[in-house]
Amino acid sequence: MELDSGVFATSGDTLYETLGLPKTATADDIKKTYRKLALKYHPDKNPNNPEASDKFKEVNRAHSILSDLTKRNIYDNYGSLGLYIAEQFGEENVNAYFMVTSPTCKAIFLVCGIVTGCYCCCCCCCCCNFCCGKYRPPTAEHSGDYHHLNVA
């Protein structure tokens, strides 16, 4: 599943709007409204109406997310993008993901790298010197291991 910014958002009340409820709705309100809408749009009650079937699926999705306290908190804080991240990386990693990808964290990483010269160090010294320079790993001939020599 590709991340499309048009599909995923960090804000919006679409699931609440689907059920016709405010964000402050209680679990009982969500349950009652879901039952009413599920009966109204159930495909068995609307066999010739494909729109009712689609609406029924939307109502089921909204209910499954809003009735789960963890998913609801993720949705309230991060929107549908948060739900996508929870699906990809796990619910326990959502806060860490948004913290690491925040502009503040990116700026701190950039400033620390520039101030310490770490970027130059990692790229030039480690890669170039390690691969072909003086810090290259010793070869088997010059490893300093003398235990393979036969003593006569």
C-alpha cells in the first residue's frame, strides 16, 4: 500500500462524520449510532442499492476504529495517517514515528550533525579510509596471527 497524501491525513473528522457524531461522543453513543446506521444501510435491507452497501462498509470501518480505545486515540491525535502508521509499524510505535519525523527532531539531527562534523566523518573517514585506506581490515597474510605456523 503506497502512502498517498490525498488519502491519509493527520486531521479531520471523517469517521465521526460517517457516524454523525461529535468527537466527544462516548462509547455508548458510538455503539447506539452504529447499530442504527448498520440496520439502515445493511445490504439485505437494500438489495438493489449499491450505495447503501458502500455506506454500510464505511459505517463498519468507522465503528471498528472508534470503538477500539487505542485506535480511537491514534485517530484523534494523528488522523488516518496515524492509523496507517499503526498498521505498518505497530500501534506502540506511532508516537515515536511522529516524534522522529517532526520538523523539530529533523532540525536537531541536522544541527548536531553539522556542529560535530559527524556527516563528514562518517562519509569520508569511515567509508573511504576503511574500504581502501589505512583503516582497511588486515588481510589474512598480514593479520598478525602466528598460530598457523609450524614450529619445528
